Amino acid sequence: MLPRNGSAIEMASSKDYLLFVLEQLSDLPDIDYRAMMGEFIIYFHGRVIGGIYDNRFLVKPTPAALKILADAPMEIPYPGGKPMIMVPDIENRALLAQLFNAMYPELPATNKKK
């Protein structure tokens, strides 16, 4: 792979990490994903809630997410991307459910392809 920033080689996310994250989200209804350029976009009830970038689970910085994950680091998902919140404890299923349910009303509807 080509380096993204010229100093370190970053790799695309692994399918194993995707499966691990999906298992942690398995208590939530209507979770879906789409592979995109070696990474994975995560959907909740049809809305983009975040994604897996370089084996990091990141969510959009909605007001609810910023409040619930107040101490979590902000990360750039890819060069030129907007900062997102890195989920610090992806094994905490109760936290994930609280986070996703609080974020959902703040997320824009996904455009349907014609």
C-alpha cells in the first residue's frame, strides 16, 4: 500500500475486525454495513452512524455522541476526512446501545439511489 501521510504505511480494515464490531452491535436491530475502499461504513436503521477505518471504530460527532463519549479521542478517518469520535470501549454493549439510540435522531437520512 502507498503511505497516506508519507511517513507510515496504514492498512485497510480487516474483515475480522468488522466481524468483531458487528458482534458487539448484535444486540441492536437493523445494523448493516457497506465496504468502501478497504473500509466499512456502519448503518443503523438505514442511517450512517460511523465506520471502521484502519481497524478503528469511529462514529459521527453528533451532540449526543459528544456528550456520551465526552472523554473519547477525536480521530481523522482518512486524509481530508472530518474528525470523528473513536469509540473507546467497543466491548461495552450497553454503552453502544445507549450511544446508537441517542445518535439516531440526530443523523441525516441516507439518500436512496435511483
